[in-house]
Amino acid sequence: MWTESDNKLTREFKFNNFKDALLFINKVADISEKYNHHPEIYNVYNRVKLSLCTHDKGSIITDKDYNLAQKIDELL
């Protein structure tokens, strides 16, 4: 579930292993390029944390972030 904190939408994902986490990150990269909206990505072994905010609107959460979050959720 995505949470709102510090003007960002954030969600943590857990995978079976490092390779699965990286495969997910690459899928997120493809979607991010398609929509020209890029998350902050943190990866440690099998865990991925994504944070979304719209930098060109003053680093706040906008519809652009909610839409990208929905597209990312569809990957699962």
C-alpha cells in the first residue's frame, strides 16, 4: 500500500531475491520512461522502496504521482 509522507507517495516491495527485485526495478524504469515521470528508487537485496513526487510542481504529490503509482501496482 502506498503511503503519503513528507510530500511523497512511498511504497516498499519485498521479493524472493535480488534478481527479482532488479527485474521489478527494470519494469518500473520502462513505465517511468513511458510517462516521463521517475521515482526515487532504493534497493537493498530483495527490498525495493519507491518514492514519488512531482519535482516541477514544487516537490509535492500530484495526479501524476497517483497515476504512476497505479501503473506500478499493475506490475504485481
